[in-house]
Amino acid sequence: MKIKGFFKDVSGASRIVKEREKNIESGSDKIIETDPIRELADKIHPDKQIFTVTKIYDASPSAKTFRLEPDNGHIAPFQCGQYVNFYLTIGNSRLTRAYSISSAPFEARLEKPFFEITIRRNRSYFVPDYFFENIKVGSKLTASLPFGQFYYEPLRDSDHVLALAGGSGITPFASMAKEIAHGNLDIDLTVLYGSVNHNDIVCFDQLKDAEDKRPDKIHIVHVMSDDPDWDGEQGFVTKDLIEKYSSKDTTYMFCGPLPMYNFVKKALEEMHVPAKRFRHDAIAQPANVKMIPGFPEDQIGKTYKITVIRGIQKDEIEAKADESVAVALERAAIPVDTHCRAGECGFCRSRLLSGEIFVSPLGDGRREMDKEMGWFHACSSYPVSDLVIKIPILD
């Protein structure tokens, strides 16, 4: 770039405008009917799509895997560890739910592309029950993908990944193992996977198949917490176990329940693992608010009113103090676009006009300016008084 002097440079905008006008005058009057950049962007980041469930099979006695194929024949490219967001209507509730993709990225690029999610039945949440009892082969689901930052990045992460998983938190690592076995991801993966009993290990067959294909790259270590007949590692995933399977240069990736996350985080801190070497999936807000640090227990059982403003429309709904604002909106069939449900992604960003909320410290992903201006994430915020809020108009 040629420097012409202070005054000529700062007055450059007027020169740019003149150059632009000349280019417009000399341009073709032929209408451009296609936009290849827009078309590419739509393929990489499509809007909501319709998917058909084409296969359902057991991933364990307590978990099922659902295979989905796109009605338009296209699945946006995703990485191991990212998730899909479903838009559901259950009874009078309208809600969204995110699930990690348990299939491998290469399977979404086959001649007949598909992706899979693996859901473990959990009576504390009614959406898993809905999938188990209502979703059949042939069911149509509206979803969008991919989302999330929980994936391997070669510029940031080391060649050896120690994956720490519990329960259904194995799904992103099942995706990763299959991608390594296919030859599309060149890393060494060790999985420390905590389960209760060897008879109910989620994705056991998929993990074993991947390990059998690439024993030089994939090492699956099952840890049973209540299985005296198990001849492998027993108990819980401990600091000693983590150190046992670590190498000199390891990236640690975690996906699992909140209590396990709290332990793993503390163990890695004691091991002096740099923050850049510890990656974890979004930590969903627990159903039991007593598990949220700092939640005011005297609020449990209380009910408040929320005035919800969407443009010129105003609704008044009831909300429980021990359920997030997003859950209250969903129960009232008011659409709110949640994705991570952990306070991180910002899709449910809303404005607090009056009242008081408790914001969970487990996932307060707000910018500092948002905090000052009264913005909050509905999925990780709880009413502790009557509220007046303004939310985006979705339909």
C-alpha cells in the first residue's frame, strides 16, 4: 500500500466512492442470475431441514441410536463433536433440543448420506422419553446443523487426545473413533469411559469395531463403577487413571455429567495441565438446581409471572423459580431458539426489562456489555421475581 500523506490518506473515502462510481458505469448491464457464494454458504450453513428417520437400533440396553437422512439429499459438513439442533412440538410445548452427532463426518458424504444421534433414556428429562416412545422409522424431524466448538483442531490440539467420558457423553468420541478408523483423522485417541456395568455400555459395538480396525491409533479403556466381575479398570475415572493414560503432550477432551466434569477439572488443575490443553463440551444446566453453585435454595418451589414482549405482542406466563426462563417459555408454547442449553451459544439471548434473575455460573457466556445492558441467555437464567422480558420474534 502506498502512503500518500496524512490528509490524503484520511480523505481516501471520497476517492474510493469515485472509483466505485466509475466501475459501476463501466460494468455490464447483464443481470447476474446466480450467486455461487450464496449457494455455497447455504450448503455449508443450511437453514432448518426436514430429515426422515430411516433406522433405529440399540446402542445399549438403555440407549438407542437414531439414523436420519435428509429429504433434500444434503447434509452440511460437520466435525466430530459438533451437534444437531431439533425443533420439536410436544403436546402444547414448542422446544428445541441439541444432541451430539454420534456418527462420523464421512458418513454424511456417502452416496446415501446420513447422520446419527444416540440418546440414553433419562426420566429426569422428557425429551428422551419422547424420542423413545414416539419417534419411529419413517418419522419426520425438523433440524439444523452443525453447531458447537467442541472438536479437534490440529493448529491448537496435540496429536494425542485423551477423551474423558461418562454415560451418553461418549457420543462425540464415538464419532471421532469412527472417523479415525476410516482414515480421515490422523490422531492417537485414548478414551477413558466411565460406565456402571459392562452390560450397559453405550456405543460399545461401535467403539470396539473402530478400535479393532485401528489398534495403533485407538485405545478404548472402560472403567466400571459397580461391576465386581469386570476384569478391567474399576471404580471411577480418577486422577491416577488420567495420569496413567496421559502422555507428555496430551490434549484432554471431556464430555459427560456435571459431577464428573467438576472432578475432572479439579484433577487436571492439580496436574498443572494448561487451560489450552483442556477442552470440554457445553455443560448443560442440571435438572436439579441444587447442583448449580450459588442457586438460592429458598427460591425452590416458588412461582413467578413473566411478561413476555415480542414486537407489539405481550403475553403473561407462569414460571417456576427452579426452572430456566427458556423452559417456562417452552411450556407456554412461546418459541425460543435454544441450541446449547448451557448459556454459551447465545441463540436464546433476551433482554431483561425489569425484575431479577439468577444466572447460572456453569455457562454464563454473555459479553461484559450484555451484562451491563441487561441481556441474558434464557436457557441458563432463572426467575427470582416477577419479570418483564423482551425476546426475539421467531414466527
